[in-house]
Amino acid sequence: MKHSLLRRTLLVAASSVVLMGAILPAAHAQNKMVLRVSTPAVPDDWHAKMWTVFKDELEKSLPGEFDVQINLNASLFKQGTEPAAMARGNLELSSISAFDIAKLVPEFSIFTAGYVIRDPEHQQKVFNGPIGAEMFKSVAEKMDVTPLSTIYLGTRQVNLREVRSVKTPADLKGVKLRMPGSKEWLFLGDALGATPTPLAFGEVYLGLKTGTIDGQDNPLPTVRAAKFYEVTKQIVMTSHLVDGIFIAISNKAWNSMNATQKQKMTAAAQAASSYNNENRIKEESQLVEFFRQQGLQVTTPDVDAFRKSVQATYLNSDYAKVWPKGLLERVNQTK
């Protein structure tokens, strides 16, 4: 009887230990702050892989404090809907474009204009300095999201069916240049000196092949991926738009963090940015030689002439009316 009672007591004690062992990790997991990430990026893209860098960096610096859940391929929220989801508190993290921001923060439209950002290095200096701090403060106030770092997406170049001498915007006169269909993109095509022609991306290859359009503009990785080099003969390195997106966090999540968490979160976002930017810049530099091997001429125009002409066109338009006074000059002067 005594042995039986002792055995039951030991079994109960052992069960309690097992149960507590199961409860403690569960409780620990429940204490982690969940950070849902939504991005339209496909797995092989650098700005998809950067989220793994972000997650790993955060886990290294603050082990066990966050549960970062990465959702690629727009599987959680459709592209363009992420800012509203973050403002509502339904999403913690995403990468948002300057075009997305400009819808709610009109002055941010300066970064959707041609020849405002010169190159990836200039992009980082602008957004990591006083200008970025001011603009991001407006974003946080008007959109309920806080930008943490700037991601380089690529520099757009002009890609032509036939070889022509292009030094200034005047040399693109009469060129039917395919642009995305929005008025902002068509304005950029016009500012470049071309005849902007709206055409869906999926129709560009055939349009180049048949002569419906004379050219198109995209970053070099897109030219390779879409095989536009098969139906064109020249790439003009106009570098007219240095494209970027911004890792941003909802204010609801941001404001719930302590100072250390915010500092580590920003550092993780900067590490993700550096990873993406270094790899994307390296890829772009290698592609110039790839296109030459494919038989394309790669030429460089008078970029300063393009910049002066395009900036003047924007400054004389309605777009510039919402830009803060002196901001363009400050961006131009950032070295």
C-alpha cells in the first residue's frame, strides 16, 4: 500500500514536471512580439532575401524577443495595400515605394521625379541624413508608419530597338518610348525628350519586336529577365530614375517597443538594406558586359544635360508645386 501510494505520488510529480516543461516554452513563445512581414517580392529577388537577413540580425541582437513571419509573393497583402494595413494595425512590416508614400504625403513625390537621386550612394546619403529624417517624420505623422531604411531597387536606363546617337534629350525626339500607363510615368517619358507610349509590361517584348514601340526603360536586371536584349540593339545609360523602396514598420508596433528594441530594429533594417544594395549594385555592374556579349551597344549620354533639362521640366510643372521650397536644391547639393 505504501509502495503504491509512493509510486502514485512520484507519477504525479513527474507529470507536473513534464506539464510545466511544456507550458514554459509555450508561455515564452506567447511573450514574443509577432512581426508579420508582407512583400510582393519573389523568393529569388534580393529584396526578398533581405528579410531573412533582417530576421537573423534581430534574433542575434535580441534573441527570443520577436517572432518575425515573412510572407513573400504578396501572399498576405496585395502590393500597394500594405501601407493601409499597417496604419490599421493589421500588419507590422513591409517595404513601401515612393509612389505609395506620395499618395498620402504629396511632398514625397519629389523622389518619383527623374534625375533627383543621382545614384545608389547619393540615395543613401539623402535618406540617411537630415533630408531623410525630415521626410520620414512627415511619413510617420501622416501615414502611421515609420520608415527604417532605404532599399535600392535599380536604376532605369533607356533600351532602343535601333542604334542612334543619344547625347541630350533632343536626340530622343520622335522615339516612341514605352512607359507604364500612369500620368506620372508618361510625364517622365515626355521630360526625357521622347514620345511616351503607354503599353502593358507583358506586351513590351512583342512591341519592340514589331516596331510598335522604339524603346523601353527599365533597370538592367529587368532587361535581362524579360529578354528585351533579344529585340533591341542599344542601351543608353541615361540613369534617369534611381528607384527605391523603404522598410517601414507600423507605428502601433513601433510605439510599443522600448528604446533598445527600436535601436536594434533599425540596425537590423539597415543590415537588410546593405545586403540588398551591395548585391543589386554588383549584379547591375556585371550586366553591362553581359549585354555587350549579346551584341548590344552600351552608350553613355551627357547625363548632366539630361538632368538639367528634366529637372527644369519638372520645376515648371504642377508636380513641383507641392515640393517644399529649396528641397530640390538641398538634394542636389548632398554629396
